[in-house]
Amino acid sequence: MKQLLLSALVACSIIHAAAQPPAGNASPGDWYGEKVQTANAIDIAEIPAKLKEKESFNTKVKAKVLDVCPKKGCWLKLAVNDSTTAFVKMKDYAFFLPTAVKGKTIVMDGEVKMITTPVSELQHYAKDAKKSAAEINAITQPKKEIRFTATGITVVE
């Protein structure tokens, strides 16, 4: 019986540890996923105009992180301009970022496109962000947004 309880405790500890964002300060030079060279990155503010010309494309952008998934570090929200944000998911769920990246400037490689995110997915991200039940229930419309699929991220500032 003790062995069963001990095994259950170890399993719960491993699961809990795996569901945490990685530790770290997200200091300049730190990288996640594939290492990204920071030279020649375009400002993220250029993306909306480029998406009018192409449906999707690969790019390297520089942007400020507004938010990061507090649950696992599995998504980011970036500032595009004063009124627009972009949402970032990691390609193949292959890497996560520490919550310390919030407020920092990054350079990211990946694919960008304009998508319509369904209500269920928006509510899921709101739950991840620990929003209140009222805030989650207020999400009733899909949202058209800029979506990046990152292959690598380097912290620059």
C-alpha cells in the first residue's frame, strides 16, 4: 500500500513539474526552440501590411511580449502597434518560455498568417491566463488575429 501511495505521489509530482513554465529570467541572449540570429529582423508593425499582400509567409520579427501563458509558457501575446496584438504558438509544441519573458523584446523566426480563432480556443487561452469566469463567458465571438507559429525565439532586451 505504501508503495502504491509513494508511486502516486511521484507521478503527481512529475505531472505538476511538467505543467510549469520553464524556469529562468529570460535574459538578453537566452533562446528557446531553434537559435535565432537577431540580425535583419523586421519590426512586427510591418506585418499587417505584408499580410495584405500574402496569405502567409515565413519571417523574422522583433517585438515586445505583452503576455505569456502562466500555466506552461506555451503561448505569447505580442504588441504589433497601439491597437493590435499578435498571438504566438510554438511549432509542434516543441518548446516553452518562462513567464519572465513578459515585458521583454524578442526576435522570433516562424510563419505568420491571419486567422479567425474560434470562441472555444479563445476561452481556452483565457482559462490559461487565469481570467475570471465572467471574462471567459464574455468571449462569445471568434476573433480575427495575426498568428505566428514560432520555430525559435531569442530574447534581445
